[in-house]
Amino acid sequence: MKLRRSIALVLVAVLSLAACQSSTLVSSLEAVIRAAEFALPVIAAEKQWPPEAQAKGIAYLQLVDAAIVQTSAILSDASIALKPEKVLALWASLVAGCNCLPAGTPSEIAAVLGSVGQAVSGFLENFLQGSMKRKTLAGLPVVVISRRDASALSKIRTRAEQNLSKLQGLKQ
């Protein structure tokens, strides 16, 4: 149990650093999916937390993975204008992290869900004024995604869809 906790805390720190050092939109979204993927087996293995807390933690991860799927689609679609605004609207409810866990939630669970929240914050920092190089089309912000980034987004989307499927299995 202590070894698992130590490993979880070390990986949380590594994931957090990866998110903070990320300077591109796609790599910071990659940090979010990595954190969510890491949280899955920790949550699945934990047997000592109340069902209400488990349901809230799983629901939070489902919202994160669903936002990743939708964000990947928006960023990959060249026909969508106002990408920053659409992406920010998707993530608005997730920006505060998972503040949904009651007292007594195992520390490993709180740590991995905290790392997901930190990765989400790192991703959203890309949208702060001045941090994103924006082109404009008729005065509206446009995010340009390269072919390489579009390929990476497709892979991220697939991984998020797989996470959603696994999380659905945990709810049953």
C-alpha cells in the first residue's frame, strides 16, 4: 500500500511537471490524457473509498475524457472558427479540478485526481491572452493545427474514448 502510494505521488509530480513545461496546445492536451490514463488503474484498484466518492471521482474523469474527445474534434476541424472560445466553453466546469471528493477519500485517489486537475489547468493556460499565437479571420481568432498535430489529436481522441469505455465499466 505504501509502495503504491509512493509511486502514485512520484508519478503525479512527473505528470505535473510535464504539463507545466508544455508550451504547445497539443502537448498540453497530451498531458491531460496521460494524467487521466494514469488515474484509471489507481481508481480501479482502490477498494477503501466510499461509493459516493468513487462515483464523483469517476464522473469527473468522464467529464475530462469527454472534453478531450470534443476538444480534439474541434481543433482538428479546419472549418470551425472561434476554436479557443469553443474549447474554453467545454472545459469551463473542469477548470477548478475535482473538488468533489469528501473527507476520508484515500490520498492516492486525491493525488491522481489532483494531477488530472493540474494537467487541465496546464492545458487551459494555452488560452490565456497573449500565450497563444492567433491568426485572425475577419477579426475572429483562429487556431491553426498542422497535419502532424492533427494526427496527434486523433490519437489523443482515441485514447480518451478508450478511457470513457473503461470508466463506464468501473461504474457497473
